[in-house]
Amino acid sequence: MKRREFLAATAATGTVLATGLAGKAMAAEPLKVGFIYLGVPGDGGWTYQHDLARQAMEKHFDGKVVTNVIQNVPEGADAERSITQLALAGNKLIFTTSFGYMDPTINVAKKFPKVKFEHATGYKRADNVSTYDARFYEGRAVIGTIAGRMTKTNKIGYIGTFPIPEVVQGINSAYIHAKKVNPDVEMKVIWVSTWFDPAKEADAAQAMIDAGVDVIMQHTDSTAAMAKAQAAGVYAFGQSSDMIQYAPKPRISSIIDNWAPYYIQRAQDMLDGKWASQGVWMGIGTGVVEIGEITDAVPPEVKAEALALKDKIASGAYHPFTGPLNKQDGSVWLAAGETPKDDMLSGLNFYVEGIQGDLPK
Amino acid sequence: MLTLEKRPSPSRFWAGVTPILAVILTMIAGGILFAAMGKDPVEAILDIFWQPLFGDNADYFRAQLLVKAGPLVLIAVGLSLGFRASIWNIGAEGQYIIGAICGAAVGLAFYPADHWYIFPLMVIAGALGGWAWAMIPALLKNVFGTNEILVSLMLVYVAENIQSWMAFGPLRNPEGMGFPGSRNLQQYPAASNPELIPNTGIHWGVVAAAVAAVLAYILLKKHILGFQIRVAGQAPRAARFAGVDPKHLFTICMGISGALAGLAGLFEVSGPSGQISTNFNVGYGFTAIIVAYLGRLHPIGIVLAGLLLALTYIGGELAQLSLGLPSAAIQAFQGMLLFFLLGLDVLSNYRIRVKETRK
Amino acid sequence: MSLGGIDLVVLIASLMVASTPIMLAAIGELVAEKAGSLNLGVEGMMIIGAICGFIAAVETGSPVLGFVAAAAGGAVMALLFAFMTQVLLSNQVATGLALTLFGLGLSSLLGQGYNGIKPPPTPKLFGSLGDLPVVGPIVFGHNWVVYLSLILVAGTWAVLKYTRAGLVLRAVGENHDAAHALGYRVRTVRTLALMYGGACAGVGGAYLSLVRVPQWTEGMTAGAGWIALAIVVFASWKPWRVLLGAYIFGGVTVLQLRLQAAGIAIPVQILSTAPYLITILVLVIMSARRGRAAQGAPASLGRVFHASH
């Protein structure tokens, strides 16, 4: 801000004093951390959780870290410009919080080798670009277990967004664990082809309810499905944020994206001069995937079972995709005791055996 | 009592002054809005209008201004021809998408070959794609009399679905780890539309926008088609007597606007944006309608309007950065700017007269 | 009654709910267009209605007051449009688009602090009558806004067709110069028509935020206003066809989700494209059958009215 410096200088008139102040400001210069958001914090979901984590980080460092945000940045050309703006504005660490920012992030990173970048959910890295993602499927295993126990009609529903690996992992994980505790369970998937359209999400939930589904899981972010579940007296789970306002029923638990531990860690690495490029995929064990409070609507033994599973996943004793597991077409995916490599999992593009319907291609 | 009296022709003086007046009024109204939100209004206004042009790193932002304005101007010039003749193509967004898909598909069909003719072929495919998409409402209108506003608008949604299908299906990057989205054309030199002169932001799309504006200017001034367009808009009945075939004119205007929108899509997908993804389109086709009217449907006006709108986008992001203004405040601010620009236009088309009220 | 695993009664009941917001917005826009004003800012008015209604309902605890506030909010937005286009004679297409942009921004600003709150519920009007077989869900199973929307369609039809006010409104829309020469106040008529349109759009928006979703989320109208505009043209400016158009559109949307739930394998992209393609198809059939002269558009639609004397 040239103008500000100019104003400060004229106001101080005594040049010695002015330079003295400037010098002091340099010494206590806080770390500037930039964020770009695909949506707005008011979406109550994906962006909201990133923004909560940003605030938690700022609070944690109490003045040592300041943040800059650009919201509502479309993926593509605008993203490249916005990320460049963050870098030009002096941010030393920049979080780009949507998959579509992947190539723009890499492009900008080439031009600013001294700035560190953190790209969410992507797979391209560089010396100054890390990637981070969450193992949401671990959370899906826990709520899938609850869903399998809670359904009376033996029909559980899953509102899908787009058939990308993250969503396919979620559907498979939820189904496998529901089936494990309830062999008669049947899974209905509705693809709404949007991340955000509350009205359509509500319609999808209603369509499931009318088709006999009595436990709804969702990959979409709004509480629209929750409200329909409440009206119909069926169960649902919070997604992205806790959605606790719908507890104890229909919201019986939730999967929460909690990015705060990671953001604090990476800012700390910067302050310590220890930041290095990495690719992390964090699960329940790191606190990034949280299971929201399981309410009293769930019988104690089911709650205990779910929490035990959660602990086993957190400690690494159990992988939600442990063989024997077959693909939808009946061919073998994982042999008994086998678990998939992360590379394989992050490109998952098929249903496991037992799920009805075709995965859209 | 104040009354308006239509000027025989728009006042050149007011045509020049009103945009400046509108910007000043927006600064005042926007400043009040920002102040009400507890932000420093002066700094916010400076961030939006001054910093991108003359502040820190202005070189970069001035270049980005061209990148952002390029597609808006290119589409708006095409639309303005139709709008002048009362031909309502409001589906440029769809033509933009289809142009990008066709162009990218042609480019990717050659991957990873390296020939000089790949990019020119993509340009042709992009223009043809946009043209063909615009021909659907044109044909339906000419054959059945179906309203083009609705058909072109509906086709935007159809195009978005095709785009999503392409991103997941035929054009999906085989090395993309199962994620939707095509290969990035920026990384395929034979099919990419790079910056032509380093750090200027000028790419083929910007060049095309400039050329389109000049050609449209000449067309409207000198060519018989330009005359027909103007007559058809001002006096449809007279146009018939002057030998204008409305169907023919309709086809031509829809075709031009569709082809230019398709070109804009192609230049965007092969350049700044890079790939076909589920949300490749960002509303340029709709924003261009505003640009066309802000520029009073005149090619030079459209260039200026495109640049002004681009400025508020880029400056708005700067204000988000330095002041933490939410993007919603910027949207509201842009809305105000448009209201003032459109509203004050009254001064260039009309005289304000004080009249005694008749009893 | 069920077809391919889909219960038809439930389907009809749910498509009525899904269609209500676009129907409300469309019937309002129809009146504005009948008077000769093309307001493309429906989306902006809807989202303002959604947030005004939400705030009022949450603050007062009364959904009825919420809908009243939504109508007022939408009408104020329309008044802004009327001032721009009728007094300052600005271009209607561009002003409408600006209104949408402004409305989206303003609603987000107003809505800060209202995320994640549950609004007070809007009850069903006929209570247990809704449990009757077949007619229950379809006829008695809704809340009062659904019935209001139907009454508005009928009322709008009756007023336009049978009353003097309707005649004046249509005259203004068909030929504003002649209407002016006859002594009708063109601007006043258009302003009132626009405000009615804004109020309806506002109620439609509030139906999303208070009933159908119900919550406040930024940008939650997600394009419904554009669909409403399309339905007016689809209906060729006839109120009953607005009803039909809204139900067809809402029906196809709901149906495609239900087909998925029933496990009928049709590619998702085809399903989600279907509402738009069907709209185009119906429109083509209608316009082909009736010939090109009778599209039904008001002759002065979108044209600037300026009385020179």
C-alpha cells in the first residue's frame, strides 16, 4: 500500500521517527496467509468450514499470522489471477481450496518460487506446492454403520454430487459398512449433478423418502435434505458442517471437515522455517475428519459400535476398504485382508458389489 | 414540472459526460455502503478504481484487464448487432460453451501431435460450434416462429449439461486420476493460445475482440448489412419496403453473434482457462449482454464498457484482499454502477425541460 | 397407483411443491409483461424475497409475516426497476440483468448472520384431511402458499380477462401510445404491474427459504428466476398455461430424481437436460400449430414509452 506509507510519512513529518516506526513494523511483520474460496462462507458447507479453520488459525497465532481472502473465485482463468493477486499482495503461504484450482495453482507457483502454496484435493505438486485432502470415506464408514443399524425399511439413501473418486469412495464405504451390520440393506443413490442447489437437494431427499428410504446420507452441503428428513421422520447425517441445529433427530451424527489442525500446523511450519512440499491425505486420526456427536436417538449399543469403529480407524488398526471385496461386476477387487494403495483409491471409479444402478460415466 | 423531451439525436456532450458522472455517483453510493459495513470507503474506492490501473503491480493488473475484458467484448460486439435489429439472442453463454467444446475437441483429437494447423483448425471449429448452436433458435424461429429468447436461453442449460458430459466422458483427461475435466490445453503448445507479447495479457482472444469491434464499426457505418440492421431495429415496416428480408437478417445476426461467442469460448478454453471442466463457463455470455447495453450497442462503447466492468472485477478482488470486503459487497457495488450508468443515459437521449403544469 | 416403481399420487403432490416458487414468480412476471415491461431481474427479486422473508419470519416467529415481508422486498426491488425504466427510460434488458446482479449481492449482505438457522415452520392448511387416500396428498396436503399460488393464477386470469383494470393493463401493453392518447396513465399502470410481479417473485423466493428448503443459503434460488421467465414465454402470456408450464417443468425435474430413486437407468445428463429440451419441444409444437402470428407477446413488450406531450 504505497498510499498508506505516504500518509504515514507525511503525518510523522519528523523523518527519523517515521523510519524508526517502519523499522519496528518490519521486525514484527506477521506472516501473511492467503486463501481463495470457490464459494462464500455463507454456503454453510465446504467454504464455510475452510473459513472457520482460517479464523481458528488466526486466533491460534494471536497476531503472528494475518489472513487475506478472496471469495467466490470461479475455477479457471479467474483463479489464476486471484492467486497471483494473493501472491503479489505479499502472502507467503496460500491455500487454494478447490480441486479446480489445481493447474492455476501450479502455474502461479512457477512464477513465485518463494511463496508456498497448499492446494486442497488435487494431485499435482511442486517444490513450493503441497496438496492436502481428507479421507472422508473413513467418516462414511462410521455413519454407514449407524445407517445400517438404524434403518427399518432396509433402504438407505445417498445424495451424490458428481461421480468423482471422492464421492465414489464415500458411497462404497458407507455401503460396505452398512451391509456389514445389516446384510439386507439396499442403497439408493441419486445424483443431483450439483454441489449446491438447496431446492434440488430437497427434492432428491423427498424422492428417496417416497421410495422408502429411512436413513439419508448426503455428499451435498446444504441442510435442505435434513429438513425433509425431519418432516418425514427419517434419519440423516450432517455433512461438511455439524448441522447440529437438526439434532437429536433427524440429524443423528455428522461428518465434519475440520481443516483447522492442518492450517495451524502449516502456518507453524512457515514460522519455524520448516515448510516442505508434501502430499497429505488426512483422516479421522488427524482430527481433520470429525464425527459429530452421535445423538440419543441412536441406541447406546449402536453408538458404542460406531465409536469403536471410529477408534479402530483412527488408530490405523482398521482400513475401511479391507478385502475380501468385489467390484460391482463381481470381479475381485481386494483379496481377503488386502487394503488398496492410496494411488488406487484416489482414482476410484467403480461401485463395489451389491450396489444397484450404474455409476454415471 | 419536469418533463423529458427526446433529442433528435443523442447528445455527444452528455454521452461523454454521463459515464463519468455515473462512476462518481457510484463511488458516493458505494462509499456509503462500504462505510455502513464499517470499512474505509475512500480506500475501498481507490482499491477498486485506482489500484489496478496505477497502484502496486499495476503492470500485471492492466494486462489482466485485457484478459478479462477480451471475451466480454468479443461476445458483446456480436450481440449488439442483433440487439440493434431487435433480435434477442440471450443464449450467448450456451454458444460460448459449445464453441469451447468444439474447439477443444478438435485440438485434443490431434494430441499429442504437433502441427502448425492445429490451432487454426480449432479456431474454425470454435466459431462453427457457436454458430451452429445459434442456428438452432434461428431455424426454429424462421420455420416455426418460435420465440428466440426462450429457445436460446434453454439451450444454455442444455449446453451446460453437454459440457458436464464432455468433462466426465469423451473429453476427460485419461491421465486425470479419475477427476472430470479435459487435458489442459495450456500444456499442449500446438493447441494453446498463449500470451502473445509477454506481460501484456494480449492473447488471440484479445486481438479477435479488437478486430471484431473495428469490423463491426465499419459494418454499421459503411456496409449495406449495417444499414439493414439499423433500419430493422428502428422501423421494422420501413425495413421491409427497403428490401430487407427479415428471415435472412435474423439468420445472419444470430450466426454472427453465435460465431463470436463460440470464438470467445475457444480462445478462453485454449488460453486463460485451459480446460473443459464441469464449471468452465463463468457467465461471460450473460455479462456480455450488460456490456453491450452499457456500450450503447456501439462498438467503441462496448470496448470501454468491457474494460470498465473488468476493472470492477479486478479492483473488487483487491478490495476483498486489503479490506476484507465480502464478494457480495462487490456484487452490490457493480449492480449500483450499472444502475447509474443505465439511468443517467437518459441525459444523452433526452432533454430535461421545465414545463408549466396544465390545469 | 404406481408406475415403474414411482407412486403417481406422491409424484403429483411433490411436483406441486417443486413448481410453486417458479409458478409464483412466473405469474407475477406475466402481469408485468402484459403491461409491456420486460423485467429480467426476476432472479434478483426472488433472492431478495427469500432473504427478507427469512429474516422477518425468524425475527417475528411468524411465517405469514415472513411472506408479507418477502412480497414487500420483491416489490421494492421492482420499484427500483420501474423507476429506472419508466422514469429514467433505461433499457429494460440491461436493467433487469443489473437488478439480478444487485439482488444477489444485496441478499448476501443482508443474510450475513442468518446461516444455519431454522425458520419457523409453515403448517399444512388442512391437517388430517391430507391423510385421505389419493386426494389427500394432492388436494389437501399442502401449506397455504401452494393454494395462494393457485388462487393468484386464477385471480390473475380473471382480472386480466374480465375486469376493466385488466383491459387497461392489456391496452397499455399492446399499444402504449394509443393507451396514453386515451388518457390512461401508462407509467403508473406499468409500475403497479411491475410491483405485483416483484411481490410474487418475492413470495416465490420466500417459499424456497421458508418451506421448500427451508434455510437461508446465499444464492439459493440457483436459477429459478430464469426458469420463471422462460415459463412466461412458454405460456405465451396466458395465466393457465403458466400453471401448466410450471407443473411440466417442476414435474420433469422431480420425475428425473424419482426415476433414479426407482433405479431406472437413464444417463443423468439426459435426465437433467430433459426439462429444457421438453420445454423447447413443447414451444416449437405450440408455435408451429398456431402459426407465427399468434405468439401472444404484448406488442409493446420491452419498448420504451415516452410521452412527447
